[in-house]
Amino acid sequence: MANKISIALIGNQNSGKTTLFNHLTGSNQHVGNFPGVTVEQKHGSVLKYKDMEVVDLPGIYSLSPYTLEEMLTRDFLIQSRPNVVLNILDATNLERNLYLTLQLLDLQIPMVIALNMMDEVRNSGHYIDIEGLSKELNTPVFPISALKNEGIDELLQGIEVLSKGPAEKPWVDYCSGELHTALHAIHHLIEVKAQKQEIPVRFAAAKMVEGDEPMEVALGLVDEEKDVLRRIVELMERNLKMDREAAMIDMRYQFIDEVVGSVQTKQEDTIEQSRSYAIDRILTHKHFGIPIFFLFMLIVFWITFGPLGSFFTDGFEDLIELTGEFVDGKLLLYGINPILHSLIVDGIIVGVGAVIEFLPLIIILFFLLSILEDTGYMARVAFMMDQLMRKIGLSGRSVVPMLMGFGCTVPAIMATRTLASERDRKMTILLTPFMSCSAKVPIYAIFTAAFFSSHRTLVMFSLYLGGVAVAILSGWLLKSTVMKGNPVPFVLELPAYRLPSPKSVLLNLYDKAKGFITRAFTVIFIGTIVIWFLQSFDFKFNFVENSELSLLAAIGRSIAPIFRPMGFNDWRAATALIAGITAKEVVISTLAILSNVSELSQVVNVLPSMFTPASAYAFLVFALLYVPCLAAFAATKREWGTWRGAFAAIGYQTGIAWIMSFLVYRVGILFV
């Protein structure tokens, strides 16, 4: 970042922040119309101005340190001191967005405001006086539409002018009355220490009025100063007849109401808002909302795993089979060493190929989920699930990372950073892995083809729904025992329904496909080599033709009794589950290697010799619920903070998996 202009991009969730970031930098970052998508700061150079670097900070509503997102953003602004703050506002919700703007002004960092979604404002007959808003806030304001790429060039030119001109600090004195007196008294009390710590005095004074403990620690106030501060605040509260935080909020919104009233003419709701209200009467209906969601998910699974998914999967299977035959022929022609030949054909091609064949299913599934996400529907699901989540001791906000868990457990666990309560965060970390991630799709596809071909969609749906049900029951158990307490209040913005951006959907699919292929040729590649080695050599490291005599067989036989109560005590099944700890896709590739087959269809034919329908479904339940993968374990350790907590989490999840698999099998054999 040397000699580069640092631009901090900050705004409320769903204000179009990430869309603007992608336009500015050409980033492949996914754009989601969904709260909590951006969890960490992201960097990118501006395409048209290589001397500018944009830092995309988490979407937040204030600079109060209630969540990790707010703390991350606040620390960056105070400690890194970017050259320019680019504050993006949703023009259709000025009142809400301006609250954060006032706090940013207190930081006195040169700032530019990007007034986004102006196309929606115009279409609804609204009017915003841009020049008047700029004067009221003493800050340059540029009308834009990030989605339609309108006004971006003018915005960049404004940033360039501001960054290269004199470093004028924005200043808006919006305080009045008793608060004015208190703020200025505190300003004089802490001024020297704030300047010494390089903290903006106005911002620090406002935080002191609010009772911000981290700021008090940062300033290093002594007992005498704390006592004077307490007396100033108590006098203010007594005169205003309201507590300190409410007083600051009320003062800011009084100023915001005056500003908005003077610059905005609002005739009616925007077209998008009116349309959203009409749609929500149906999709978020008190009684039918959740059943409609389950219906949508059933349709998603039918499209993914039905005729369309099968068509593309069969095509990939044929392609990989031809590749294997071609490589096999070439290796035989050149007389390659038999052990190396086995590694390449029986290990790498069979193992990795067994996973790559499911790439079409992953793409179709994420295409459909991206549409639901980018329209704004998934935010409604979190809203509808709030009441149910509270019964298990969590708020609807925990639904956000859980829904992300249907894609990948790792970012879902990282998304728990958005939760304000440590109890809620740890509890959500424990429950999120029960959501069926995309890596388990190959396991489901193979087993349903082998045992439940006539009811594939229903079986798939039952597994996804079963994961949710286990999370709910498990949450209730935790709430009643080791994690007693009440969830924090849940506030969620419902974005207006919008048509998904084709670019956003395609970028999301690219990211998922890239991630899947990367895993196939890294973790899964290494895993298949390890499995091949263990399956090809005995304890004396002699190459064995019969895998029954291998190291892997010995390991599998030693752990197989653990799974005997669930009906699958074949050493190959036990070994596949152990190998699946590296990555769930490895389960299928391991079964292919251990069964000495080279085609996916042959794996389907082998499975009936290892399982009955009841034990096969029990195997699927165990695969659904036990520890997702090593990457998820690492994320758990990072977010939990201790190795003890991480091991306790995977122990809990695996224990639940064993119990549920056992119960499913015992009930299943009564009907099969």
C-alpha cells in the first residue's frame, strides 16, 4: 500500500457496498443481497486508478462495539487512518443510513458519500437535493447506481480530488442543549489523552457519553478522571430524564430528521418496496411462510438431483472414463512401472475423478441457491425462523450462518463473528455443521442411486431437513444444560426483492466451481494418494494386489466394530468415514479405490454387497452429522479460541452422529 491512496469502503448491510467494490476493483467477490455476507475486510486496487486501493469493510449499522464486525471496522478506521472514507448510503433509506454517517463524521477523516440506488429513487418519483445534502453534511455527495454502474466515474474523480487536495476534516456540530454541554466538557477532559493515543477527540467524547468501555480503556483514564466523567454524564441524564445511550441516539436522529426533511421529497414507497410488501404477504405468511420455504427447497433438490443433474453427471462420468482409458493405454504403451501405474490410474484418476463427476450437481445447486439469496428471499427465511430459533435459545440472526452452512461449513462458522453474544456464537458454531454442506452431495448421489433410485429427491430432501431437525433438537438440549441463557435481541433488515444480477450469479458459480476443483486437486488429491498408499501396501511396505491384506484394511477392521450397531461393519465403510474427515468428497473416492473399480456406476453396483437399505440410510445420516472436514475443524478452533473447545465441538458432533445413525438403523430394520 506504499504511496497508494487508501480508501475505506463502509456502509450498512444491503446498501450495495460489495457491488460497488466489485465495480471499482473488478473483484470476483460474490455479491449477495443477504445480511452478513461480508465478514472480513477485503482489498483491491481501483481499475481506473492504480494508485488507489479500496478496503471493503463489513456492513454495519454503527461504530458501537457490539459485534465483531463493528469492532473490526472501528479499529481499522482509528488505527489505520485511511486517506478517504467512502461512505455508501442506500438512497431509499436515508434516515437509517445517515446514523452511521454521523459517527463517521466524528472521526474527522476526509469523506465522500456515494448515494446509491438513485435509479430506484427516480423511478418512484422521489427527489433528493444532492447539493443540499452535501451542504448539510459538509461532505461531497455523489448520486450513483452501483448495480447499473451509473455515476461511478464521477465518484472516483471526486475521491481523487479530495485525496490530492488539502486534508480538510469534515465537521458537523449536530449536538445541542444538555448534550452539547456534556460533550464539550468531556472534550476538554480527554483532549490531551485522545491526541496522545491518536484518537479523534470528538469521536472519543461521543463514545464516553455512551459509556463505551473499550474507548475508556484506550484513553487510559485514571480514577479521578473517571469520577469527573461520571458526574458530567449523571448531570446530563438527570436534566434530560433519559439514559446516556438513548440521549445520543435521540440527538442524532433529531438532526437526521431535520436534514432528511430539508433535502428529500418522498411521494410514496419505491416500486421495489411496494412490490416487496405484496410478495411478503404470501412468502412470509404467518402460517404458510415456512412450508413455502420447504417447497422451494424441495424444488431445488428435484432440479439438482433429478433428470437435469443426472444428464450432466452422466456426461462427466463418460468423459472421465475416457480419460482414464486413454491414460491407462498410454502408460501401458510406455511400460511404466506397475506401482506408479497403479498410483496414477487406480489412485489419482479414480479418486479425483469420482469427485469431479459431481461438479455439475454443485453448479446447479449453487445456481438455484444464488437466485434465492440474491433476490432477498433468504433474509426472509432468517426472519421467519426467529421465533423457532428462540425456542432453542438462539435468535434468527443465527440462521444466517446456518443457511451459509448449506454451501460450505467453513465460511458459515466464520460468519458467526456477526453474532453479538459469545454464548450465541459458540452455540451456533456447534450447530452449523449439522447443515448439509455441498461436499456431501457426492455421497448422497451415489447411495441414493444404489438404494433409493425411485425416491432420490425425497431421500435427499429428508437428509437436508434431518440436519435442520437435529440442529433444533440439539440446540434445545444445549439450552437446557451447558449453554443456559437467553438469546440477544434480533434486528434484521429485509432488503427489497430484486432480480438477481447475472454477473453476481455467474461470479458466485465461478467461485464455487473454482473452490470445488481446487479442493479436488489439493486436499482430495493428497487424500486419494494417502488412501491408495495405505490400500496398496502392507505393514512391511510390500505392494499387495489384494487390498484385504493392506494397511488400510487393518486400520478399517480395527474401527469397524464401532459402526456395527448401525449395520455397516464392513472395513471399507469404516475406512471411508475416517478418510472423509479430510474432506467429505473423499468418502466416495475412498470407496471407489477400496472396491477396485474405475467407474462411478461400478461403485453403485458394489455398495449393495456392503449395505442394506437401512444401514445405507444410517451411513448417510452419520456422514451428514459427523465432523465436516479438517478445514471446518480449523475454523472452529480459530473462532472458538481454544483447542479444547474445538475438540469438544467435533466430539459433540460425532457423538450426535453416532446416536442418530444408531436410532435410524434400529427403526429402519423394523420396516425393511
